[in-house]
Amino acid sequence: MRVSNDVILNAAELIKKGGLVAFPTETVYGLGADALNPAAVAKIFEAKKRPFFDPLICHISDIEMLKKITDGITQQALDLIGKFWPGPLTLVLPKAECVPALVTSGLPTVAVRMPDHPVALELIKHSGTPIAAPSANPFGYLSPTTAEHVRKALSGEIDYIIDGGKCSIGVESTIISLENNKACLLRPGGLEIEEIEKLTGKLTIAGSDCIPSAPGLLPSHYAPGAKLILIEENAEIQAPTDKTALLNFGPNRRTNKFLKVLELSHERNLNEAAVNLFEYLHQLDYLSPDKIYAEKVPQHGLGIAIMNRLQKAAF
């Protein structure tokens, strides 16, 4: 979807004035504020009802912005940046003094990425500042992949929404920490782990008991209002009610009757499933079911990120 330059310029002026702007990226819609303005960043936490111990990702449009907000960029970081930016990869790096403690939850590191979306890049460029932007949704709820998701969840809480159509990837960025020259996976996401490991070697996996140094690390997250229950592929479901919904990976072969059944990918394609994941969970949740059963997907490629989101939603 084409977004006019006037819309982007107006949104950039709001960012400069300390406002909140929801904008599209290739992963999900972000809720953005000037990352170097603590008062503006505080509005993100207020609008989302987000706990202050959960750090934010800073979005940049060029390497000069990266140099401004980080304190030292290793060769390993440069290799990953050269291969995967712009794109769905967030790097956790030593922070510069100019980055407010509110952005990093008081940690000495900052999470940064360069989004692969023309609207996001132009917004950051015209704002003239890195933009701190978690997903544009109430904390812990389903991430938004369309402007309509943002409107339904945060209407009246934010200053502006840029409608850039549906997000092309549909799950949040992959987050890698590079502290002490050791690449550690903090969150699987829109960039396949196997691709990253071609550069880094085998990634260390962060433990569930680690202090959050990036978003999305809490055990419960990305959840619909209805109770979500994970099931094995083609497993029988005992006595679903007419208020039970089903999110299937591929075609549904069950004989049960459901309130609604949606297929993440009829061809069982993990990339298509990732694009549809939050959109379909939103659609099912809008029906106010008492339960949503979600079929597990294979855990390779983007399936790792999909299962990460489903497991947290079902926690």
C-alpha cells in the first residue's frame, strides 16, 4: 500500500514534538516515539500499559544513527549488519550515554534494528532520530499486522497511525545479543536462525530465567483474550463447544464442529503461516470464543518463531 510523503512528514513532525506514531514495518506495526526523549518514551509504556522493566528496540535508518546510540560495534556485528540489514534482525549492543535508561530498562545494552520497510525508513529519516518502537498493541496481547489491529487495540491512546497495509513477515524480529563477542539468541523471529548461524556458528540459546535485555522474553506474551490451547497435528479434540475456535497449520481433517476454523497455510508453508499467524488469531479472538485450539507447527525455519509465539500465548 502506497503511503503519501505528506503523511510521513506529518507523522515525523509528531515524533519530533514528542508524540506517539504507529507505523508499519515488515515484521509487525510498531508504536514509535523519539528514542532520545525520555518523556516521549514514557508515553509508549503508558499507552501499552507495559512494565518499565521490559526494554524497547530502537529503530534506525542508517549506520550513522547506529554509531550515535551504541558504544562500540564489533566486527561480528558489522558482518551481521552487512548481511541482514535492513531486515528482521535486532542486535543487542553496548549502549551510548545518550540513550535514556527508560529505553533499556537501566541495562548497559541497547536493542537496535534497521527495518526493511520504506515507510518505516522514511519516517525515521525525516524524524531525524532513532525511534523506540515496541509492537503497537496493549502489553501481552496479540501483535498487530494491520493498521486496523492498531485502531481496535489503541484507539484514543496514540497520536497517529500510518496505514501501510499488511506486514509482509508477520512475526517480530529475531533478537541476537553480541555481548562479550558471543552470539546468543534471545528471541526467534522473522529471520531464520539457520541463516544467522551461517555467519556466527552455533548460537547460544538464552535461558528462560535471564533478565530481559530485549522485548518478548517474558514467559507469557502475544496472547489473545480467549484461552489458547496447543494441540498436536491432527490430534482429536474432545467435545468442543459451539464457542470453540480452531487455528490449524494446514487443512483440517477433524470431524468436530467449531465456531470457526482458520488454516495458517493450506500448503503448510511456514512463511505463509508466519504472515497469517497474528492476523488469524485476531480474527478468531474478535469472535469471543471460550477457547482457541492451535495446532503445533514444525520447529524449523520460521516454525521456531511461530511456536515461540504460540507457546507464550498459551502460557
